[in-house]
Amino acid sequence: MPQYQLLVSVVLVATALCSASLLFLARPSPEGKIKLPEFIQDGALQDPFDVTKPEDVIDGEPIDEADFWARMRLRKLILAFLLAVVLVIETVALGWSVAEGDGGYIATFALQVAFGLYTLLVAASSVNQEYAGHSLPVIHLSALTFIACLIMGTTAILPSTPIPIARLTMDEASSAPIALWYTVFVLYVVACAVVATTPRGPPLHYPSNRIYSDKTLMAVTSKYQDNVCGVTGASVWDVLLFSYTTKVVMLGYTSESLEIGDLPIVPGNMRATAIFATMRAALRKWPLRIGSWRPKPGSGWELGYRLLRVNGKTLSLVVALASVAAVLFYTPAYFLQKVVAYLEADPDRTDRRWGWVFCAGLFMTNAITYTITGQLWSVSTTTMQVRLRTQLNSILFAKTLVRKDVASASGAAPGTTEQATAINGNSSPDNAVDVDKKKDDEDDFSIFNEMKFALNALPETLINMLQSLVSMRRIEKYLDGAEITDVAPLESQPHLIALQSATVTWPQDRTRGGSTAPSAASTPRQKFVLVDLSLNFPLGELSLICGKLGSGKTLLLLALLGEADLLTGQLICPRSPPDALASFIGVYAPEEEWIVQGICAYVPQSAWLRNASIKENILFDLPYQEERYQKTLEVCALLSDLKILEDGDMSEIGEKGVNLSGGQKARVSLARAVYSRASILFLDDVLSAVDAHTAHHLYYECLKGDLMRGRTVILVSHHVQLCTPGANYVVALDNGRLQFQGSREDFQASDVIKTLSQSSGADPADEKEEAVVLAVEDIVEQVGERSSNDSETASTAANTVVDSPVSKPEQKKAPRKLVEEEKRAVGRIGKEIWATYIGAAGGPIYWSIFVASLVLAAASPLLENGWLNAIIGLTAFVAILTPGISASTAGFALAFASTVTNDVAVERIKEFTDVQREPPEFIEPRPAASWPEKGEMKCEDLVIRYAPDLPDVLHNLSFDIKPGEKVGVLGRTGSGKSTLALSFFRFVEPTEGRILIDGLDISKIGLTDLRSKLTIIPQDPTILSGTLRSTLDVFNEYDDKEIYEALRRVHLIPAEDVAEEDSDTVNANVFRNLDSNVSEGGENFSTGEKQLLCMARAILKRTKVLVMDEVMLLDQGVIAEFDKPAKLLSDPNSKFYLLCKATGKSEFAILKKMAGV
């Protein structure tokens, strides 16, 4: 009988005791009960974030449940029979030992009988059990039988002869027939195979429409009934080898594209709703408190404690797996050393038995180590890391919905990308050793390589832990930020929008422990304040809020939304509950019930757009109603844009709408509010981003149209002349103070309107004309018909022609994606990848010599094959089998076998290196340092397109701009103005033609030399955080006098000398102090002020060429007119004349006066 059986029996009984303890602690809860996380309510209001439903936490519905459990019962009966036979044989062996008086083995067989009896009881008790009562015994029996097989198999292959390296102590032989022992071993192997391949649960189905949108479901290419991730019911064997992923892997291998809907649905405990509910409950019921001590707010400790409480079980499993893996990590190196020592001690391979033992040990320890390490990475990444990210993402998003938008000079609030993961992988670096080194060096190298990994991981782990703490501090500080007051249910909210003696300021950042009741005394200096406002906005009517730049218009809107601090007085306004939008999803309401009283919609100055299609941005998860949707497109002047876009309203919008013009972004954002079910709309300067014609259309067709009938619209606008005639109520602000409030008639009769509209004497000829709203088609008809292929696409899509609904093409192909997915190859690694790999690793000559040296040293092609296949066990097997392989060569091969480069990574690197690069920064000969001296610009037959497969955007533009000329590039939204500006900086390269500046072709100049000599003021102002001085003078090149002069020229500070303002002055001019803080993105300034700051920065630079994005007139990428303003304004038939006339009668008169007409 094999040796060490008493030790084997003790280990087996100890394993059984551990199993019994774990089964007792993991007793399954009563079936059929689904317990959702319980929220602790702070008040009587219903928690709007309590969105988890019972069906959200179930894994799915079983498929063919009865048949599945019938098969499982049969399997467990077979298993119980095998274990019963084992118990009988072990009992016979015990009786044999007692009868023979073999006292040394009585205890051994008694312990084995106890182990066999326990396994049989566990198997028998699970025969009629289902779900948890079935799954837990299968896991325990798999572990018990595997350990029995492993230990018994190890003792079975140990030779009886002494080891060539060291002598082992052996037990005396038992008198019991050895056949009994081997029969038990074989039965345990069969039982292990049966139980390890037994599924833990039936295949499941979960309705996809509960998780995915209709659009996602339409893109699904593979449908199958068992659509829940196979890990829920996978066998132990499948879990260890990740076999449950085979279906997905094969799908990804054979499919050119893989949509999210093609992937299996995750189990209930991994779904965002369940994870969010658990985390939100933890935030409320698990504060970190030790006696009377609580951590400082924003320290990160309390958030870390709650994360530990929520993820305690998973983290414990990770720690356990990591501990086992850490011990096993060095066992392959031990057996590798033994293999090499054996090869050296027995070079002629006269007795290979111990060699096979060490080879098997090397193979098994590698297999077990990699299996446990794989499970460790799986649990730590696909389970724990995903849960942590989802927990933090969801609570941050929930906080964002109720958090006041605090503009802080210290920087932006933390995003989820700041989250640091404490467990990181580090691939071992490539190493090379000489094949002639001694065996000791090779063994040392193998062990050192493993230690190097661990030593590298220690500092990385410490760094990651510190980064995690910093991230948790920032996240906790964000979570402790000031929130808007609780929103009452819609039915209990007042139907009134009014302010009474209200003083309002921007929200302040208050953390726990601070005062929760704002007061005027706590307002910091240089904090902008709206002082003593008493307003009453009429319901169901259009109200206009106007005023100069920085007068507080946006702050007033935010106050009505509940996003500002009310210092004194009263403010009453209905507000949308945070779950309002979610409650409308999937609810189809008739047109007469579409508008919900009390629901608010807000359209900011800077349009907020999702990275989705135009249609998805407008619907915003609301049900699709054809008539309302088409009407929304029409009144928001989007039909012509969609007609020109190849994919229509299914065209994908980039992040923040990067592929749309400013006007298009504003109109899509407005369309979302128009389509919404809101009864109150807050519109912040939505007309400023569009041209005059489109502004007319939006105002009269949209804001005063049928879709707005009965809805309360509060509009902030500088288009006073355009908006006043249709407004029922007007509010005018000036530096935080109320300048006027009242009816339209009173406002038109006051002097305030004159200061805002800049009106002067109008042309008498214009007085005879009635106020007519110009349709956008009026200009387009003069241009003539052009096919959609000749117009602007994708990046600056088309003009804003209001046209009939888009005709649907006969064959509609799938919409293109804005960001193409990574190329997915189907098949094997290509020859060019191998060529890249070989070339990067020394070239063909190096590899030829290297391979030849291996062949000559080993005299066997098998070693080469083993090395190339990177199978360590096979390499050791070949080394033992082949006497011609020396110990040094074998040691090198074994050590190097695990460092073969990943060819897929080489393929990705090659693909990245093939990406087309931007032109060089410098091209010799470089232009003179004084270039451009004059600033003369010439454009010759310029044609621009954004990609080779896209239509032209600009069509054969040719024009000359003399030095010192100020040329205005005009045109409707999407006509190509921004594209022309980008071409000056070579952000887009000419397809044909060229651009010359002072006679020099800019395509022959390096990008750095070109862009450093030009200045652009973009549509979306870019502001850096810091101080006002650093924002304007980034490289510290100018003195204060020059900076102040630039600020005066853009009217941010008075042109004349004014006495210094007192430090206590309310709403003091912050631009007079160059040390004033500027938050990231300039969030503490209005949009108009940010644009003026960009202009002041451009003025400081004093470049010869200044490009201001928004008089040459562009129409669909073609120069429609190019002449002096006076001449164009003298021609009533010119497009420039019509464009200026659309600004309004008074503004038109001013323009003509300025042009000298």
C-alpha cells in the first residue's frame, strides 16, 4: 500500500470537519422570499431613488425545470452509490486490519471510514434538494473528492526507491490487499468527475426588455432562450475553467460585430439596480462610529468602511484566494528546481520514476496555481471591481441629481474615472539568459523572476491604496456636498412661480457639521447676489428675462430650479421629483394627457447632449409618438439637417455633440424640452447660438407655437426686440438688481428697453413694412437646388432650412457609428503580425541563430515545440524523456516557457502604429520668426471633406483678404463657417486647393509654426482654471497694464478710470482683480463673460491673423456673396441684406447706420 496513509486520513478528516462547519454557517434561507434592501427614511416623503423591484434581483426563470432536476437527482443517486461502495470497501479494509491485528492501520482506515461516511451523508441528503440545497453540496463534494483524489494520487505515484536527491521516511506496508486501496482511489476519481461536472442550477431566461432599450434589442443578432450568464448554474468544472463563457467567446470569434444585447444577462446580484439599492441602504444604516468618535467629513474613511461592509464576503473570498495563491506561487519553482536537480543527478535517465514525480508535481502545481489565480482575478475584477465601480457610479449619479451645482475654484467634482482599484496586474518583463549558465543560476532566475513579480506588486499595491484613499476622500466630499431641498410629490406642490423679497446667490459648498441654513452674513466676498427680487411669473404664458452680460439671468433660472441658495425672502416654484423621468419610461399617454403639471424642463446655454443618436437625445427615454416627434423636428428647424445627414435622426452624436455645429446642438437640446412632458420650461438663451432667420423661426413656430400652448415658458434672451412682442411678462436685470418687472406694454413704454435693444432711429422705409416672420426658405430658394450629397455632413451638418418631413429612403441601412469599434479579425494571426513580432524582437537573423542553438543543444525538435507552445509540463516531460538535453538547457527552457509574448498584443500594437498621424510639428525650412508680417490671406479653389468616403463640405472656395481687413464669415447654422476656420489651422486638410498666408502655402509649414502664429476664438469658449491673470496670460508674457487694456477693449471693465470698489460692495466687478479665482472651465462666469475672456486673451496675443468663429456669406459650403457690407446692404435682393433684416427692425437700422448706408 502507498506510504503516508495515516497523514492522508488525518488531512481528509480535517477537510470534512471544515466542510461541515461551512455548511452549517451557510444554511440556505427559506426559498421563495426575496428581500430588498430597506431604506431608512429621513422623513415622511417617499424616497424617489427606491427604484428596485423584486424582479430586478432574481437571476431568471428556469428553463425545463422539471426535466433538469430529474436529471440532477439521477446524477446524485449515481454519486451516492459510488460513495456508498467506497464506504463499504473502506469498512472491509478496516475489518481486515482489525482481524490481522494491524494496529498501525486501524486508525488510518477508521479515519477514512469516517470521511467516506460524511461524503455519503452529504450526497444522500442532497438527492431531493434543489437550488441552494443542491448547489452547496455539489461544491463541497467536488472539493472533498478532489482533495481525496489529489492526495491519494500523489502517494500512489511516489516510488518506493529512494529519491536521488534526498531520502524520505516511509511507513511499513499494510496487510490489507492493495487492490482495495486502488479501487477506492478509482472510485473517488469517478465520483469527483461526476460531481464536478454536475450543474449547480438549471439554465435561466430573463426578459431582455426589462433591461435593454428597444434600439438595443433591434440590434441583437443572436437570440437564445438561456440568456442569463451561465455562471449561475455552471458546474464546478465549468466555473474553474470558465467554460460557461465558451458561448460568448465563440460568438465573438465568429461575429464581425458584437452588440451589448448579444451578451448574456448578468445575475441579479450583479445588476445595477440591486447593487445601487444595497449601497444606498449602506450609506444610511452603517455610519462609522466608535463610541462618540466619528471620522472627519471628507476623510474617506467612512466611505471605505461602508464599501467594506457591503463587499465583505467578496473581499474575504479574494483575501482567501490571494493567500492560497501566494503560497502556491513558488511551488512551481520548487518542482522546477527538483526537475533540474534530477536531470543533473541522473544524466543517463536510468531511473525516470522520480523524474516523472517531479514532472507531475511541476505540471499539477502550475495547473492548480493558474486555476486559483484565474479565480482570484475573476472574483477581484469581474465581481468585486465591477460591483465597486457600479456602487460608486450609481451613488455619484444619484447625488448629482440632487446636489447643488457648486462652482468651486478648487477644481471640478470627482468623476468615476478617479476611482482607483487596489488590485492591479503587472505582466512579468521579458528576460533572457545565456543557455550556457549553470543550473543554479537558472533555478535562481526562476525563483527571482517570481519574487520580482511580488516585489513589484508591493509598491504598486501601496501606491494604489494611497490613490484609492485620495479618490475616496474626493468622492466622500462630493457625496457630503450641499443638496437641493427635498421635492414634494407633484400633487402637493403649489401651482405658483413667484419670489417675494428674495435674495439669491450661487450655491455654497457646505459639508457635514456646517450650518445647513444659509444666511446673508455667510455669503463670501465677491459672491454674486441677486438682491431683493419680487416677481410673479404668469402660468401658461411666455415670460422674458433680459439684461446685460453677467446681470444674473442664469442665476435666476437656477434659483427657480432650486439649484441656488436662498439667503432671504421666499421663493415658490414647482419642481420635478428626481424619479419623474423614470416614471414616464414606457408609459404611453394620449396627446391631451401628455403634459404633466409641475414637471420642469431646463435647457442650458451650453447644450447637454448624450453620446447617442439625435432621436435618442430628443426622446430621452420617453415613448415615441410619431406626430409629436415630427412636429418637434419641424418647429425646432431640424428637418433639413436630418435630410442632409446620411443617417437622418439616427445619426450618432459625439460626446457633448462634438460633430454638430453650435446651433444644431442648441436646437437638439431645445427639441428635447419641447418633446418632453414638462409643463414648465426654463430656456437659457437658446436663441443666441442660431442665426437670425432660425431665431425667428424658433421663436414664432416653436416658443409661440402649438406645442407650447398652455405651457409656462421662462425664456432668457438677448433678442429683446424679437421676443418682447410675444412675451406676457418681462423681467430686466442689471448687475444682480431688478431693473424692471411687469407686462409687455409697460416694458415697451419704459426706457429700459432702449438700453437693452440699442435701438436708434429706424429707416422710414422700414416703418411702412409690417412685422413679418421670414421663413428660412426665403434665402434658400435663391440659391437653387443642390443634392444632399453636395452639402455639409457629420461634422457641420447643413443649414437650418425648414422643409417638409424627410422622405424615407426605400432601403435604409444601419446607421453608422461616430466612433468605430476596434477592428475584430476572424481567424488566425496574420503573417504580417508574425513579421512585426519577429522584426521587433531582433529580426530574422537573431531568431534563426537562437532557434538553431536550441536545436543543436537539445538534438530534439520536441523541445522547440514545447517551448513554442509554452506548456511548462510538456517541456519538463520532454526534458526527462530526452537524455540529450542537458540540465542547463532544460532549466533555461523551463524558465523561459512562461514568458512567450502575447501575439494578440503585438497585433494591437501594429494596428495602432498604422493609424494615420497628424502632419509634423516642424518642416524645414521653417518660416521666418516674423511671419506673417502682413496678414494677407488667400484661398484658392479650396475643397474640404472630413473623410475620404464623405461628401465635400466646402466647395471650391476662392477669396482674397487684404492685410488689416476685417472680414465677417456669415451663414446659417451648419453652412460651413467653423469648417473654414478649422482649415486655417489644418485641423482638416484640403482635399483640393490651398490656403496662403503672406504668400506662403500653409500645407508646407509645420503645425507648431502655423498654429502658434494664428489665434482663434472658438464658439465654445475654453477657460483654464487658476486666476484671472493665468487664464489671460498663460505663459506670463504680459504685464498687468496690457492685461487691463485687453479687458477694457472687450468691456469687461470700464473704459474710463473708476475709483476702486469697496471690498464690501455687492456684486463687485471681479475682472478688476487679476488674482480673482477662475474655476475649471470658467464655471464661475457666465457664457458671455467666458466668450469675452477668450476675446481678451486673443487681443493680448497680437497675432496678424485672428479667426473668430461666428462679410463673406457661406451657404452649403459655397461662397454666396463676398463684398463690402455697405454695398450688400444697399441691395435689397442680397442674402446679406435679408440676413441682417431678420435681426429685427431696430437692430437692422443700427447695422445700416454702422455700414454707412
